[in-house]
Amino acid sequence: MKFETAYCIDKEKEFTIDEISHIYKQDKVKFHYEYKGFLYCPECRRAKLRYNNAANPYFSAYPKVKHEENCSLSQETLTIQKSEKYVNNTANRKSIESQMDHLILLLSDQQEPAKISYSFPRNLSITQENSSPRKSSATQSEKLPRKRIDISWRPDDYDCYKLFYGTIRLTWEKYKNGYKILMKSVNDQKTFCGLTVSEKVYYHLQDECKTPSSFLCKIVFFALFSYNDKEIPITYLRYSDLLKIVKF
């Protein structure tokens, strides 16, 4: 399993793969003495991680290391095909909501889910392919793959369904017969990706996440981005309950 962030116990701080990769390339001696051997799972901080200097650098756990029992990063993620089927099954909506809440908390200093005032849809009964209730096949090991949008994108972040999340500046724009969400860096200097929203889906979103036209927030959404090397990645929001926005 690949990790995008790691907690450095020596610095008492979490670092992204981009930050550690920069340190490694700029000063290998500093990396060796101050970071190598001090990197751990960013969630449970028990499983030891190593930096892999590949074409697309990543963190990975050392063989046979153990996470805390309830650490979500110890669980294997669903495959591309299973992720889409999992989301289309309405019986799994509570599980998806829980995973989205968890990602919001990972981005936040808050410790209790009850403290989050998230923007949720007015109506969850949006027409979808699998509208009839079915028994969920969910188990604790069924975790949707995730991608933090403010960390460098890699080839395996495209053409597969994931929970995308991050701390961003969100900007609304009118787009064709609907709207577009542009997700930018907090300082508004870089655009990470875009998400189009149909009029129908837009209607079911809470008003507070539609205004003002630009604001800082934490965001989580489920989608698939197709690779395009000429423009920023843009995709569409399938259902309103697959988007969660928390302003700050």
C-alpha cells in the first residue's frame, strides 16, 4: 500500500510525499539523519514507513509492521471495479458517509465528528441506477481508495474511482447547463482540479455550500478523473450525497 503523507516523530509533524521528496533531492544527508527512520503512519503513528525514491515517489510500510487495530490505513482498498459497484449500492451509503467524515477529520484539528457542521444534501433519494435497498456486502476491510488533491497527482490517480479530499479554496462558476467547482490552493495560486455539477444535483446541495462564490474549505467527493495532460483534471459529480464541504 502506498501512502501520500507520513508523520515524522523527530519533528512531531506530518509531511507530504512532495515535501519529503524535495528534502531528499536537495539534501540527502539531512534526509538520512533527520527523516529516514523517523517516518510513521500519519494516522496511528505506529506503523513505520519508508520513503521510496521512484519515478513517482511514495511512502510504504516496512514488511510485517503493524498499525493500530482501528487504523483505516491498515485496510486494503477496493479495486476500481468494486469501488464503483460499492457506491452504486444504496445500502453502502452510511459506510461511505462514515469514510467521508473520517477524511474530513484527518484534515482537521477537531477530534470529535459531532463538532463538524458539514453541508449535506436536502434529499438523498436521488434517482440512481440501484435505487432499491439491498443487503450491504460491506465489511470493515472494504475501504474506498482515496487521493488527497493538494498532493502531486500520479498516473494511478486517474481512470479509477476514488474519494478525493483536501483543504482548498473552492470557487463556483456557471458552466453550460449547470455549474463548475474549481479547487485551488489556499493561497489561490494553483488550480488542482475541477468538478462539474448538473442543475439537478446542484439543487440538492445545501445553500451554505453554494455561497459565496469563493471560500476556504475542506472537501471530500467521490469521482473518477480521466487523464488529460493539457488541462487541469475535470470530472462530474454523480450524486449530491457524494460531496461533503466544511467551511472554515
